[in-house]
Amino acid sequence: MTAGTRNRADEPAVHLRSIPEWLSEADVAGRMVTLAYRVAHSTGRSRRECKRLWDGLVPAFAEAARAGSAKAGPGWADPGRRARSQLLTALRAELAPRVERGVLSAALQDAVLLDELALLPPRQRFALWAAAVSHQDIADISAATGWTPGQVSRLLQAALRTVAIHARI
């Protein structure tokens, strides 16, 4: 449906919010910066500590990711996944002495999940965001997008399968 052709009463009970701009697909270097910031911020690091972490860790991994993009091997469809794995190891080593183990583990997992969400194709990304974060059911997503409930269900299944496979840390 086009905008303006539907009455407010026909809309789903809770308006679907669009996916945040920061979750759009980014280059590998941008993803690594975002991941490092998320982990540092989630573990209670100050802005100054986040900046120090970026300056110390991210440039080397961003360069490695750019160099590796030309020679990505099997299982590494996204060269950033290898860089992400290396960055997670470095972040864990850097932050482990100062951060409680459970807090660090949760911060790492959250950052990886958001990174994987950003890598999904746009329709899968929207469906998963709407279902998991906006707490919309399949009928609401279908009504808001014009996709059939079967399409929404398949998009969600594919998105969840992809994230489950690649989001292991």
C-alpha cells in the first residue's frame, strides 16, 4: 500500500519503527570500529577509554580486513568475519583484567549479534529487527510491509539460521 491509502485504524497496534541508520551495511573498517565501541561502551568504559581502545586495536584489524578481502578463503564469505574474530580475541585480552567475565562475555555476544544483523540482506534484516527488537508478530510485519505471512516466516527463518551459524564467539 502506498502512504495515505490506509486509515490509522487499519494500522497495526504498535507502529513498526524502521531499522536504525547505524545498523545499515558498512564497510569492514566501519564495522570493526562499531564493534569495538559497542563492547567498550557496554563494559562501562568511558569515552576516553573507548577512544584509546580504537586507537590501539582497530586500525590494525581494519587494515588486515582490507588486505584479506582480496584473498578470502572458503567459509569466509565476508572477510570482516575473520577480522571480527581477531578483534574479539584482542578485545577479550585487553578488557578481561578490568571487566567482570560475565559482563564482557555479554558485551561481546551483543556486539557480534548486531554485526551479523547488519550483514543480513535488507528484507531479512528488517523482518528480524521487527520481530526480535520491535516485538511485532508475523501478521503485523505482513500488514506493514505487504509481504505474505509465509514470506515473513521464511525471511525470519533464513535470518535466524544465518545469525545462528555466524554469531558464535
